[in-house]
Amino acid sequence: MQYRELIKGEEKLSVLGYGCMRFPQTNGKINEEETEKQILYAIKEGINYFDTAYPYHGGKSEVVLGNILEKHNMREDVYIADKMPSYLVRTDKDIEKFFNTQLERLKTNYIDYYLMHTLDSLAAWERLKKFGMIEYIEKWKKEGKIKHIGFSFHGRIEEFKKIVDDYDWEFCQIQYNYLDENYQAGTEGLEYAYAKGLGVIIMEPLRGGSLSSNVPDKVKKRFENYSKDRSPAEWALKWLWNQEEVSVILSGMNVLDHVKENMRVASETHPNSLKEEEIEVIDDVKEIYKELMKVPCTGCNYCMPCPFGVDIPGAFSAYNDKYFFDDKMAGFKYVGFSSGITGGKESGANLCKACGKCEKVCPQHIKIIEELKNVDKELDSKLMRFGIKVFKKIKRI
Ligand code: SF4
Ligand code: SF4
């Protein structure tokens, strides 16, 4: 494992951070046994940065991480990053309540890296300041309850710069990967924050997994043209670690093989080590993706649950798949999974009532209502949906 200083002169963090947003699950619940195995393996192999947040896994991510570290007496062996759920703060008392809950859940009395979660504008930060956020975090820092202060960001580059300039942050966390160079903070934001002395943590390095799994044939071919042994995930991670401004990359690894594979790449890639022809491969792949992608959904699930039952990320994933793979069966598959034929609830784009709840929280600022109409138009078959309804009735599903 390689280590880089996130904040100049401070502790060295493993370049691969463990994202606790996507722990392995069984029947919709965290599989604690499997999670424990993976976390212990990761620590043994040198990962020392664990990133969680108040809402991950409905509040259970902090709890499970805290339990594992306590059980193995490993709290001192790792750095924990956690986040104030900014969007839930309504009064100054909320701030204290959330923070104390987090310490309790994590079974610790300090958090190493504490972030304002998912700020999208200076206004969002101003709102927190009105509740006395600065006074709270600085007090906690003085008391040793917080070691470093930062923010995570999903918004436009102009707003990112304003937030960076508004406070003496030590670090920030941005979405960044080879498809998002000009999206949200992007390369400009990365370089801006770095030049101002902030450490930069990277989230969504594989764009919610879309850069590693279900990779379009055209992309695969371009990669394989260069080397048959390098996976698409490896290309995406190498592209990031090649940049000296990047310190820690967070990866939500829910399969042990992913942990192992990412750790191998992490130990092999150094800043400015990619050859010119390798950069060219990535440039070609970017172009291919741009031609194929319909909706920039990362599958983060912030928009869920929809009060009317729409599986929003599922709809966009099916929609993108149709274009990534030129899949003629995409509509058939989509109606199949969204009609609840196997016993689940219906979850198709056709259920959208345009209430707007999801659009307010989507960090990618996707026009969800409009895009769902496109999904409905291009993927849905009313005849097939009707047929499935009749079938379900007969079979009493
Ligand atoms: S706008 Fe549509 S998809 Fe979004 S929350 Fe409302 S009903 Fe659900
Ligand atoms: S639509 Fe937006 S909020 Fe919902 S999963 Fe996709 S990126 Fe996340």
C-alpha cells in the first residue's frame, strides 16, 4: 500500500480509502460477517482510512464500523471520516444531536476527519453557519473530538470555489473520475483546492460502478487493444492516482476480490507514471462514453425512496444500458424487473407523479422527471406491462 499526506505535515493516509456506503448485503441488510472479514483484511493489508456518513445504510454503516473496530480493539489503527448531515440540520440543537449520535454509533470519542456532508452551494454552507456550525466544529476540534475539518461537495464549480474560499478548510471530498473532468468540481476544482492547500479526497472513482462493470463492448475493445490484462476499474483508478493532487480514493468495495484488486493497483500506481499512449487510451474511451451515455446517474440512491415507488436509479441504469450495449432486449428486461413479476412491488418510471422530491436531492442535478418520461417512452411497453398484470392476477402474485 502506498501512503500520501492528505494535509501537509499531517498523518499519512492509505491512497485507497474504504468507502462504507456499500457494505456487502444479504436480503437488504448489511452482511456483518462478510463486512467484518473484508474490513479486517483491508486493515491488515494497510488501508487506514474509513469513510462513513450519518445516512449510509440507513444509519447502520456507522454502527457496523464502530462494532467491528471495537470488537477487534482497532480504533487507534485507523482514521475515521464521518459527515454532518447538513441537509437535515434545522436548528442549532440538531448539530449537537447528530454529532453525539455519530460518536455513539461509532463507539468512539473522536472523529479524525469530519466533513460537512454534500454541500452544493455557498448558500448551503451559509445556512449551516447561521446555526453556529463554525463555533461547534471549532469547539470540538479544540476538545479533540474532531481532528480535521472538511466538506464534501456535489454542485457547480463556481459554488465549489466560493466554499473553498469561505473558510479555513483542511480538506474536501469531490466526485471525480475520467468522465467527470468537467462536471461538478472537476479538474478545475481539484487543482483549485490543491493550490489553496486543501487535501482532496476522491469519491465515485468508478462513477457508481459504471466504469467497472457492464462496460460497453466498444470501450472493452479499446482497453484490450492496449492490454488484455488490465481491467476497466484498474484503468480508472490508475488515471486518478497518476495525478499528484489526488490523495485518497474512496472505493465502496463489497466483494473481497474488489478489495484485493484495488489494493494491488493502489500499490503499483505512482503520480505521473502513466505513459502518453496510456493517456491516449483513456481519452479515446472518454469519447466513446460521451457518445453512449444518456443520463449521468451514479446510482447514489439519495433520491430514494420515491413516495410513489419509482426505482429511479434502476430506471436510469436500464436506460443507459440500452445505449451502452445497444441492447435490443433492454425494454423487455426493464418492464420485467419493474413490474414486480417475481413478487416485488411495481417500480416503473410510469409511476412518477412529478412531485419533484427526488430532484431536490439529486447531487447530479438530473432532471429526473423529464428523464423518467424518456425512460417510459423508450423502454416501456404498455402491452407487456398489461400482460404481466394479468399474469400476476392469475398467479396471485
Ligand atoms: S418526481 Fe417522480 S420519481 Fe421523483 S419522487 Fe416524485 S414521483 Fe418519485
Ligand atoms: S437520480 Fe440522482 S440522486 Fe438518484 S441515484 Fe441517480 S444520481 Fe443519485
